[in-house]
Amino acid sequence: MKMPTILELLQAGVHFGHQKGRWHPKMKEYIFTERGGVHIIDLEKTLVKLEEAANFLRDTAQKGGIVLFVGTKKQGQQIIKKYADETGMPYIIERWIGGLFTNFSNVGKLVKKYRKLKEESAAGVLAKYTKKEQVDFDKEIERLGKFVGGLGDMRKIPEAVFILDAKKEKTAIVEARKKGVPVVGFCDSNINPELFDYPIPANDDAVKSIDLIIGLIAQAILEGKAKQEDKQ
């Protein structure tokens, strides 16, 4: 796993935090300075925390664990999907499904329903129904796909969750904490780092920053999966 250089982090804008008035005081140890009223994140500390997070997720994948990627913020949706698909991990990019962790059995039923309808549609089984009924099935497949389509074949609560924006995904973090699921993810200057087991001090708004960080996390997961396959 090749860690990025400080220069690469700078070029991606990882160091840009929020305006000074919007910061979270518990991020103080990760703030390098302030320029023009904007906090600048200490990239040396970002590298340390990024490596810790990547190592944890690599080890999780090596043990056969599932990492759920969550990022409903517009500029991160396709990046989340891209790297989740590359690693074969589940993802949520539309909106958090209430009870995914705390009431997984019910959400699991929706996943099974979606998978069954898709399989039946592909096999032509639904062709025996009326045109109106087929349209209704198509609408249901589309509706379920938005919410659980990214979960793939997830049959249990994941071993870890990766969060893009802690403010947007606060319900996901609350549920993860209730069920003891380790939380990893971006911790911008306006976020409480104590929400995370593995906070990564970084800009969670810039596309280049999002892509660089999640790309490295994906690389770590792929390394873990490769080691697991070698053992088997």
C-alpha cells in the first residue's frame, strides 16, 4: 500500500478545512494553522491517521470482514460507488436506511425482495403478468434499487463502516455505535473526531480529496482481500 506524499495531499486540497467560526474545538490537535479565516488541517497528522485507518480496514478485509461505504453527499456518490464496486463491498449513496444496523432483519427482507424481483425479471418470470403489473414490478425494483441496490448480497451487519460526511450520516454513526460497529471516515474541521474509531482529518468536500482518500482505502481493502485469498 503506497501512502500519498504531503505534496499529493496538498494538490488534492486535503488540507482545506472550514471557516474558523464553524470548527469543532475537539479538532484542535489536527489544525495546523488558519489562513484567511479558514482552518488548515495538519497533513502530517492526516498521514498518520490515514495509515491507521487503512491498516485497520486491510486487516478487516483480510479476516473476511465486510466494509460498508456510506456517502450520500452529491460530490462523493459516484466515487463511493466506484471504489465499493472495485472492492466488492456494499455501499449506500442515496440515503441511509433507518434501522440498517439496529433492525437488520427487516432491512434484510427488503434486500432479499429486491434480489428476488431482479432475478425473476432477468429470467423472464414476470412476463406472465399483465402489462400494468409488470410496470408495477419495474417501479418496485427501481424504488428498492435506490435504497438497497448497493447492499448487494449483504446478509449481516458489516464489520466496519466508512463514512464520507459525518454530519450528513449522523444516523448511520449513531446506529453503528449502538451495535459496536467500528466507524472510519473523513473528519473535517467541523466534525467531532470522537465520533470515529478511526478519524481521518481531511477535506470532505473537494472531489480530489474524496477520491484520493477513498482510493487509498480501497487499495488497502483489496490488499486485505488478496491476503485472505492467498491463505485460502
